Amino acid sequence: MTASNLKTENIKLDAGDVQVDAYLAQPSIGGTYPGVVVIQEVFGVNDHIKDVTNRIAQEGYIAIAPAIYQRQAPGFSVGYSAEELEEGRKYKEQTKASELLNDIQTAINYLKSLPQCQGKGFGCIGFCFGGHVAYLAATLPDIQATASFYGAGIATQTPGGGEPTITRTKDIQGTIYAFFGTEDPLIPLEQVDQIEAELKKQNIPHRIFRYDGADHGFFCDQRASYQPSAAQDAWERVKGLFQEILK
């Protein structure tokens, strides 16, 4: 399926206390498709996240990327300079796990309302801060398959404060794949080991992928840390996960 076979649009989701902007991509060919929620980096629903959303739709899914900074910075979408990173991190610190989960569930509920998504499964994928949020989202009953890319802080904290997100591992509903670079300064290798140990302890279906020499953000082809070989391997793993679980 090519980009010309996609229908893309910007929509709004009623999350109760706020209208959440979202980017939606789906096959234009008739049929029914599983749904995938794409969770942004700290840089917002920018061109890279939209590109990932399109790529997932091209594989035969209805993909939606909700703006998880809607309450902090509506319309936020930036590049990868140090200044933009600092701004994105500032908004990240203002988020709360309960609101993030609410907004992701709202996106899932929207997908459920689409005739072309009826009776199909749901997955999620997230990068950077979105990788952490994807680990949270994996605890939602509707999520059957999760791909979490270099989510920092899973073992040590949770958005808005409280027990670290890793303590929610027991509540993960489906299968989770997690991807890390061995040279990521934001995620010490012992924390990756801790996440893997907890997934094993709780008997959660999972796979942990460690990419030698890869830095934080290795999947993003718009960042200096992009590593094509690791990104390509990870993409094949994601496609395999979603194909196996959701289709």
C-alpha cells in the first residue's frame, strides 16, 4: 500500500475536559482494519510522528496520533534543536499519567466508533517520552500489542508523580516489545535489565531489544542519533508484532 492509498486528516477528540487534536491515517481501500495509537516524542505531533502514522497505515491499520500535550501546549509541534528539546521537556513535566491514559483511551474509543475498525484489535507505539507513555498505555484493557521505544524513566518515575510506571507492569494486558540503544545516556542499561526482570516476574508476553551502539532517538530519521540499521530492524519487529497479534 502506497501513500496515495491513504486517507489522512486532522481531527478533534472529545476527552471530557478538553478537545484533543489528533492526526488520523487510514487505508482508503474499503475493508476493516485494526487500530494503532501512535504516541509522540516530546517534540509533539510533528512531521516525523505523522510519517510514522502514515507508515503504519500503509501496513493496513487505522493509525491515530493524539496530541498528548493538548492541556499544556495546544498545537505544539517542533524540530530537534536544543531549545525545542528543552521546551518539549518542560511540557512533559506538566503531564499526568491519569490524563495521558484518558486521552489515549479517548483515541481508542474514537477508533472503535469507526465502521472500518469494528471487531478488530488495538495496538500502540510510542517513542521517547511516548515510549514511556506507551508502557503506561499497555495497561489499558483494549491494548493487545505495544511497541515502546526508548522510554526513559519507566523504572524510576511516572508522569505527575507517584509510584514508578514499572510498578504497573502487572496490569499490562497484552504483548509488549521494548526497544533500547546501548549508548542511550537517558536510560542506564541496569534500568533496561530491571524492566525485563519485572516483565518476566509478572509473566507478561514480551521481548526486549538492545541495539549495540545506538543512542536515544535511533529510530527517528530526522535526528542526529538516527541509526538506520537499528531503525530498520526495529521496524520489522514492530510489523511482526502487530501482524501476529492484531490481524
